[in-house]
Amino acid sequence: MLLAFDLDGVLVDTQIACLQSYRSAGVEPPDDHHTIGWETWCTKEQHDAKNEEMKHHLYLIKPLPLLRLALQRRAPVLSACSREALAACKIAIPELKQLQIVCELRTEARLNAIRALGEAGVYFDDSQKMCDIVKQETRWQVARVI
């Protein structure tokens, strides 16, 4: 059976690292900053400053239990994270380098990537919204991670 994973909140936890990095860059993120695109609440310059600060907060990035399964299955990872955030995750958790991770995928691009993987499988995500969309728009099963 095919498996595919979201990255943040499923395989790794970057929430505290991102929050601290934004704050170090002088930006106070909204409470739901991890579920909405940064473009909706900060400037590119602020986001770039957060990415620069992330280098100082790598120790806060933690692996989550499903990472082991993704590594065992060599499963694809489909993420909305930026290339810079992905690079930080790979420094903090080197095992991520073993996985095929596609980043900067918003909803429609992620759906297309899931469809391209195969007719059906199981997709793991922490976003109820994304799980609902995948369930409605594909033949894939979803596993919501909480």
C-alpha cells in the first residue's frame, strides 16, 4: 500500500522553533500561524528574517513517531514548507535526507502530487482541512495526526 506524509506536525515538530524564530526576527505570528501560509500575515522580508533566525533554533525541531514509518517505507513527503524551512529541518534531523520531500506545495499542487503517486493509498496529515480535501478529491484514505 502506498503511503504519503505531510512534514510538519506529522514527521517533525517545528512549531516552537518557528514561533521562536519569528519572535527573534521581531514578528509576532498569529495563533494559527502553523495552519495558514505566511504570505497571509507577514512580508517576505519578515519571513526571510525568520528563516535566518531558524539557524539559532534548530535544537527545538523534534522528530515525531511517524518519522520511523516514513523512513522504513521510503514514503514520499508532500509539504507546504519553504525550501529554507526544509533545509533547517534536514540539519536538525539528518534522517530526513533519506526521504523524497517536495516542498512549497499548496493545496491544489499537493492534490496533484498525491494523484500522481497512484490511484490510492494512505495520506497522513495534521490538518483536518487537508484531510477532508484529499478524502473528497481523491480515492486515497486519510489518517489525521493529532
